[in-house]
Amino acid sequence: MYLPFEEGSRVANMAGNTLVNVKLTGRDIPRTLIAIDQLLTATNPKAPIDRQFLNDYIQSLYVSVQRQEQALAISAAVAVVIACLGLVGLSASMAERRTREIGIRKAMGANTSDILRLLLWQFARPVLGSIVIAWIIAGAVMNRRLHGFAYHVELDPWLLLAAAGAGLVIALSTVGAHCYLIARARPVAALRYE
């Protein structure tokens, strides 16, 4: 009987169990597997046949890594939502504290874009500081994580820059609308507030 095996097929006996590694050519795989099962049954009729393809075995090794990836993605999404809610609360609190200052600035001739720029810059400074801290921690953790794999890639600096840009855009867009409403407020209402 002809079986389309390639060079490199081998048989090993491990603790009374026969382990057969077969490299197939890829032609007529179902018929080839039936023929292999018949040969193994003929040599040892009592031994159960447990067949597994190499790509399925390698995929099973990375199931836990994929589950960790999904859990981290969900946790990161929840953290971003909570951080955005905190930024909205912070901008509302800051606006309430600085209502009189904003009114005076408007009365003295500051336009909406000046006040908006001032408020957004005050939010951007702590975000930029936290980005620098996050770069240090994320770079160390990700390099350690990536070096745990047999085949790994180096962490590109542009990924950290892209994450920093995304964080800054999310932070400024979260508070931007609220800052715009504060900056457009009438100075009379702001000065009467006190």
C-alpha cells in the first residue's frame, strides 16, 4: 500500500506507548489517515489511536495567551471608560471653581478660543505627565512579556507614540465639549454666580 509520506517520518516508543510522527504531503489526507490507522491497528490492536496535527497542538499551547489577551483588552476598555468619566467630573468641578475667573477673562476681552485653549492646556499637562510615566512602565512590562516567547518581535517606539497620541486625543475630546460650553458662557452670568 502506498502512503504519501515525506522524508522525516519517525516512530518512537515512549513508556510502552508508540508515538508516530508522520509528515504528510497534503494529498488525500483522509485516505492517508485511514491507512495509518489500519497500520497501527495491525501492529498493536489493543492500543488506542490518539491523533493530533502539529498545528492544532501548537494552537492549544497559545489558548491561555489568547484568553489573557481578551481579558486585558476588556480591562483596558473599562479603565478607559472610567478615566473618561473621571475627566468629565474633573472638568465640571474645575469649571465650577473657576466660573468667576472665566467671567472676568471674558469681560476683559478674551474670546472663546483663548479660554478654550487655556482650559485644554490645563488638562493636557497632567495627561502628558502621566503619558511619560506610562511609557516607562509599559515599555518595561511589554519587553519582559515579549521576551517570554520563543519567537518575539522588538517593541517599536512608534507604538508607544501612537498610544500616547490616542490617550491625549481621548482626554481632550472627553473634556473638550464641556470646556467649550464653559468658554462660551456669558460673562454676566459668570460674575453673578458669586
